[in-house]
Amino acid sequence: MMTPRARTSHSGPLVDFEFLWELLDQAPEYIFAVEPDGTLVYVNRFLRAQIGRRWSDLAGRNIADLFPNDHANRMLGNLSKVKQSATPLLITGPVSVRGRALQLETLLVPILDEQRVVVRIFGYSRDISERLATERELAEKQRLVADIFENPLIGIIVVDRATRVELLSRGTIELLDLDAREMPVAGRPLAELLPHPLRESFESLFHSALKSDSRSERIVQLENVRGDGQKWRRFQFYQVNDAHVVLTITDVSEQKRFERELQGSEQRYRRLSEAALEGILLHEDGLVVDANQTLCDMIGVPHAELVGKGGFRYIDKESIDTIRRAMELRSEAPYEARLVRGDGTRFWAELRGRSYEYDGRQIRVVAIRDISERKKLEADLLRAQKLESIGVLAGGIAHDFNNLLAGIMGHLSLLRHELPGESGAHLR
């Protein structure tokens, strides 16, 4: 490989280039040296491997031949700036290397002779693609944190181990009804910002968060100064590092309202189901979710023994297919099935079900009515109808037989008149 000393016509460079090239050949970076006009003097082993070229192919060629046209023109322009200013230049920009898009940071350093004339330009490039990606990711996270701290729906307070406030979000002011005129609050004790119901217990929550990796939390009802409905806040403490704990505050007023409504709805459902004359069963694919007392009394099984267990054991084997078919078809039409009580006795029941989704689960509600008495009456009626049919049949047969006998008796009477009065046949 031709060395710079062999190529230069100057009285002598100020640097031992041959030793320098041998040293830089070991570096895992893009390193090159050119004449002021861009003629390649040196390309290190790493750069040659990246572009897939030998030094014999590069010696004496212009550096512009290593890059696409747009980057080559920028490089030549930057080399001209370094030559004119005789000062280093740091440039950053995209470049394509064997089909790979890279972001390179290149430092161009002029090598001067004794008259401070640029005799060589040394180039050092490194791939900063990952660094730029990391910087973009970091900037995005910083924007995200800034957005979170500006979000009025989330309260965030960062405190040190002495419970002094270091950072406070805009949402904290909104959620705790703080006076914005008293801000900033950096350095103030956390207890001064908390609602009265939490001030007595917050230290135990705070120290609980310090002792473990888990969070500690409490839901508190605020004093409603504005009179715009009940206000509930969830306070959660997290230890983020050895020196700081984060307190998050969220509005759970709607959740509390829904919980009260749900509780009231469940109580109303319970009262209605207990007042119902029919048995009410809620199940999920045969697993009993709930049942009213009427059904428990009907099959003779306690509520605790019924809920959470399979309901098919209370169905007669001959009726299981009927019930499964109704479940698969999500049928709402009434049908009859034979059920089994806890003591093993069988009885007939009329079932009518409806399927619906609750909390992501497919629940089926079934109304069950004991029709044992109706079945008994139906059987008695059928028996009476059979007896009546037999009576009608017997009456019809007797009537037909009487008709036959009447004909016979009529003929006998005629014969008797035709015979002589003292006839032996008449006497017989």
C-alpha cells in the first residue's frame, strides 16, 4: 500500500504517516486521509471492509467515488472549507453504505506543514444511527412525561425520603382543589398538600412503599367545598429509587358512583329474586353462579352447596340433552325437563332461559317452575279420558247388540203368528 510519505512532494510532513496508518488500521471506525483536492491517500481496513473495496482499487482515486452523488458533492464541498479555513470541521448526515442507510458523524482535521499550508486532510467517521435513535426515543419519553405532568386528569407528586415535595403536576392542583396562586410548592412538606382524611395515615402508606416493591394505596373522600357532587380520590405511593417516592392521584368518583349503583342494583335483584315464586338460576356453561332461595328450597340444597358447582348433577340423564340443546341454541322458549332433588327424588319442571353477557362472561338466566302437580293432574285427566273412551265404546257396542237383538225378536214374533195355535213348535 502506497504511503503518504512516498506520494508527497512537500519538504516533509509534520507527522510520521506510515506509523499512523499502521495504528489506525486496527481501529473499528471509518478512517481515511485525502489530499486537499480529495485524492485518497489512506483508507483503513475497517472502512475498506465496509465498502467491499481493496486499497489497490482505491489508491489515487477521489473520495467522491466512495459515496453516492449527493453525499460525494457534500464531502467535496466540506473538504474545500477545511482547506480554506485550515481548521477542523464536524459534519453530520445520512449516507448509504452498500445499501444500508447510516447516520455518520465525520470529523475532518487538516494536517499542516511548517508554513501552515494544508497538506493532508484526516477524516474520522462513526456511525451514530443508534445514538440518534436513542436520542429520539429519549426526546419522545421526555415529551410523554411532560404531557403526563400537564394532564389535568392525573395527579403526580415526587417527594424525597423526608416527604418534601420536589415535583408536582398540573393535575394535582385540579384533583386536590389547591390554590394555584400558592404554587410552586417545591420543598414544602407533603402533608400540607394532602386532604385532612389522609394526613394522619399517609406516613404509614409512605413508609410501606419504601419497605417493599409493591404500591400502597388508599381511597379518600374529599370535603366538597363546591357542592358539585361527592369527590373520591385514589392515592397510590410507589418507590421509584432509593431517594424518591412518587404519589399518584386519580379521580375515582365515577367508579364509586358506579359501585353504589351496582350495589343497589344487586340488592334490588336479590329482593326481586327472593320474592319470585319461581326458582331463578344463573349459570356459566353449567357452572352455577347464583340462585335464589326458591330454587334452593325446590331442589332441597343449601345455597352455599349449590353456588360454584356444576348444575348438571341436578338434571335427570334423560333430560340433559334437552337442556344442552336449549343452551347451544340460546333458546328463550319454555320447555320441560326432569330434575333431581338433593335426596335423589325426581320431579318435572318447566324451564325458560335467556343468555346475556356480563363482565365479559356469557351468563344464562333460567326460570324454573315445579310442575309436578300439573303433571299429576294431566295424568289423572288422561286416565279419566281413557275410562270415558272405554265407556263410550262399551255403550256403542251394547247399542249395536240391542239393535241386532231387536231384529231377531221381531222376526220371532212374526213367525209365532204364522204358526198354528196348538203347534208344538209354537209351544217350544
